[in-house]
Amino acid sequence: MKSVSKFLLSLCLAIMMLSSVLAVPSLAAEDTWTTKAPILTAKSYITSAELNGKIYVFGGRTASASTPIATVEEYDPTTDTWTSKADMPTARESAGAVAINGKIYVFGGLVNGGPAINKVEAYDPITNTWTIKSPMPYAQGHFGIAEVNGKVYILGGTYSPKKVLVYDPVTDSWLTKSDIPSPREYYKATVINGKIYTIGNDNMMYDPTTDTWTSKASPPVNVLGSALTSLNGKIYLLGGYSLSRYYNELFEYDPSTDSWAPRTNMITARAYLTAVSLNGHIYAIGGHSGNSVYLNNVEVYSPPLPSQPTAPINLAATGGNVKVDLSWSAVTGSTGYNVKRSTTAGGPYTTIATGVTGTTYTDTAVTNGTTYYYVITAVNAGGESANSNEASATPNAPVNPEPTGRAILTITLVNGIEREYDLSMTEVNAFTAWYDAKADGTGPARYTLDDPHAKGPFKSRKDNIIFDKIITFDIDEYIPEN
């Protein structure tokens, strides 16, 4: 009987342990690759963009085609499925694509085995239609492309490797910027904190605000045909090839430390693939692996989550007229900041801005005379920091100082008579305010001034100046002697 009881007890414990294991939620592994549904057509030299939570892959070249293709494929990560969309008007490979203002713009590329084109076409995913846009100033292929503050930057390429073009989709127009210090062919580009990084055999950062270039740490490998994307404040270089082999290596670049680190390799070595960041993951799509082996593979990388950022420091608040200006020190590893406000010291705070990328913010939703209390938090993929120090400010309207000095006011009337008055600047300002108001149709028809002349036996004498009797008046300000 005792043995039966012990058996039943052991069985119950085993069931409980199994239940506890099964109850543990499944968490996405970090620094790992998984496979997803393949693209519909195996191809290389493709370009891509993400819009509204979906990935779009454009053009490229297949093993069976001697010329580029015009196909468009849409990937939905929620269902892990690919769908064909309306073809591009122009078949192309080695082009560039950017999503902006609800549209995806495809720029340049190569046709018919090599010649570059300057065509620009915009795709609307909602209507599944294409629109022709203003062409690039010159043909280009194998270039870097990036979007900053609503503008599209075309950097380098095989036909003008040192040129920088800027496209404004609002005006459908182009500008030229300062040349790149060194040629960029087969380079890719991505954006971190408003700066553009062009990476291939080396690494250079472009600041669109100052139109200047800065050299950064070169990647660990010297390859062509890599893909480039950014995620969580880091840059990722994927694949490529050299004379000796095709690469499946993945390298992570940290702009805050200007350093590279290896990460887990892709499952499949490849070059001339495309890479897209979406929902905290990196999608490596297509490409080829030599000997005309064109790929339809799609692999997804889950990067290591960064540590939760530290709290910002040195928050300062300055009140102005219907505004409060805030500034604080940058936090290493943060991808943005949240601004929180209260009308009570110590909170509770209400979040008034999220995703602020700089270290300054101006709050204009304030009332003069009210004191506001602020804290800032830093955020990244690892979470949100603790609150910064609290800073307070009271916005106020500017106080106009009392005018000093005096002036001679000379009024010329319609009958030719001139009247002179020695007045303080306060009195002069009052007169001009009356005149301006009356000219706008408001206020009394006359203005009264003390007559400094011939008072005789009277205590005072007043001049009543009628508005419509004035031809002109002059003001000659002077500083009275002490």
C-alpha cells in the first residue's frame, strides 16, 4: 500500500513539473536566425522598402532572364505570405527604394545588362498603381539611398560615384549636394539619428544638416554586394562576396562607440540580397550564392535586446512667452526620449511627447503664469529609463520697460499751422497709439495735449487735436541733460 502511495505521489509531482514547463511562455530567441516563407521568384540585385507593416520587393534579375524584371512582391509578416502586386512601369535591377508619405519611390537602376537609367516611379500600395515622377539629374545604379526629414538622398553609384542627389517628393524636384570625399560604388546606406552612413569597403557618415562627411570605423570584411539596415540604434551589414567566397557573416556597428562586432551568421551565404528592418527583426531576402544560384530564401534575424537606458541628467527648463524650452544631456544607447509634464512638483506626470530624437524640446502647449514641472525618460528596444531630474519653469509674457527720454512732437495741420510739444516718450507713444487706432477706425476723433505756450492766468491750457485735421507729424527724440 505504501509503495502504491509513493508511486501516486511521484506521478503527481511529475505531472505538476510537466505542467509548469508547458506553462512557460515561448520567447523569441536573441541573436538567432529563422526561416520564413520564400519569395515567389528566386532573384538577385533586388531592392525593397517597408510600409505600413509590410515589405515590398522590387525588380531584380532571375537566373532564367537575361534582362531585369519588373515584378513587385508584398510580404505580410502576420501571415508569413507573399503576394504579387502591379509590375513597375520600368523593369530594373540594382535600383533603390524608399517609403515616404504613404508611397514607395523606386529610383534608377540598371537595364539590359548594364546601362543605368534615371527613371523615378512611385508606387501606391492602397491603389496598387504607379506614377511617373521627375527623373534623376543623371542615370545611376548600385548606389546608397536613405530618407531624412522627408527628403531622399542618393549617394554615389557606379556612374557618378562621388555625387549626392537630394529628392523632395513634395515638390518633385532635385538638388545636388557636396561631393563624397571618396567614390562609393556598390555601397549601401542607412540612417541613425538623422545621420546617413554609407558602408562598403569603408564607412563614412553624412550629416544632411551641415552637408559634411566624417570617416568612421571600416567594417571587418572587404566585400561587395552586401545588404545594410539599421535597428535599435545599431547598423547591420549582411552577406556579400569577395573573389574567394560568398559570405553569410553578419556584423553589427554601434555608432555611439564607432565599433563593429560579429553576430550570428545567416543560414545561407549570399550577395546582392536586400535587407529590411520590421517589428524589431531584420529580414534577409533573396540574392545569389554563385554559379548562377539565385535564391528565394527569406531569413529573419532577432538581434540581442539592448540594455535599458540610464536616466537622462542635467534637465533644464527655461520659461518664455507661452513656451518652455527644455534641454538635457544625451544618453548612450537610447533611440529617443519621452517628455513628461505636471503642474505639481513630483508629479504625477503626463507624457506630452514621445520619440524625441534630439536633446532639446519646446513645449508650446502652456499658459503664461502657470508653473510646469518636467522629467525626461530615455527609451530603446530594451525599455524605458527612470525619470530624469525634475526641472520647472513658469512661462510669462515679456515685460516692456518704461520708455525713457523725451521727444519733440511736431504736428502739421491742414491749415498749415505747426504745433510743437515737448513730451516724454510715454506721452509720445500714447499719441501714436491713438493715431494708429483712429486710422484703423477705432477710438475718439480728438486727442488732448497740454499746450506749453501762453498759459497766462490759467493753471493749464489744453490743445484738442482733431484726427482728420492732421496732415503729418514728426517725432524728434532726445536725451535731456541732467
